[in-house]
Amino acid sequence: MYAYERAARRALAATGLTHLTHRQFAALLDRAEEATPYAQQLQRLHPGHASTRDRLQAAGMSSARIGLHDEDLEFIDALLQEIAHR
């Protein structure tokens, strides 16, 4: 298992999304992989904001703008935290 997928599985558990089917998890992972560089850029641009949702709001952007659904934002925050702890 790749390090990114391991981090994603830990983020999944941290956010309580363990009920997702394999297909739902794969779709979430695809969206997260596409959005991670944008979310990381937002972290650098808006370090005073605690969450991706807050950073998007500060940037005047929606979650869809970076390829995420609103319900993905908690997961992407957990994933970024896991990636930072690698």
C-alpha cells in the first residue's frame, strides 16, 4: 500500500468515514488526490485559518473550485495532517 493511501485510510478513520464502500472511497481518494496540491497551497497562503473550509472562504473560493464536495473538507483536513506527519 502506498504511503498516500495509508495516510488516506488513517484520515478516513479519523473522520469516521469508515462506512464508505470501496467505490465511494476510491472516488473520494481521486478527488482528494486532485485537490491536495490546491489545499496545500491554500495552507501556505492562509496560514491563520484552521481548516480548508475557512481557507477557501478567505480566498473567496468554493470546495468545487478545487474539485471537492463540501462533505470532503473534513477528510482533506485530516489527510493534510496525516501527510504532514509522514
